[in-house]
Amino acid sequence: MTDGRFFRSLSELIVAAVMAPPHPAYGWDEVDRRLAYRRASKKRAADPVKKAARKRQKKARAIQRRSGK
């Protein structure tokens, strides 16, 4: 199933198994892209300073959205 792929963790293996291509149109590159996004999002969540900045930006966007009405 993995056709020689290397998974960094058990959870990635499980995710890949769940996202295994159900039909040829949905290929492994899509699975790889999703795994890469999961890895990136874990890294993003790690830094508390960046997390706080994201939170501020999110609030600012919400306020802008409301003021636009």
C-alpha cells in the first residue's frame, strides 16, 4: 500500500491509510500534499509568539468583516 514511502510517525501512516487513493484520479501526490500540510500546521502551532500573532490577526479580520456590513 505504501509503495516504498517513508512515514515520519504512526499517525501519518494512519492518515495515509485513511486517505489511500479510492480511485486513480485521486493520486498519492494529493496524499503527500495533505501530509505536508499536517506537518506544517504542527510546526505553526509550536511557537507561542506566532500563535498569539495569529490570534490577533484573526480578531482583526473578524472586526473588519463586521465593520464591512
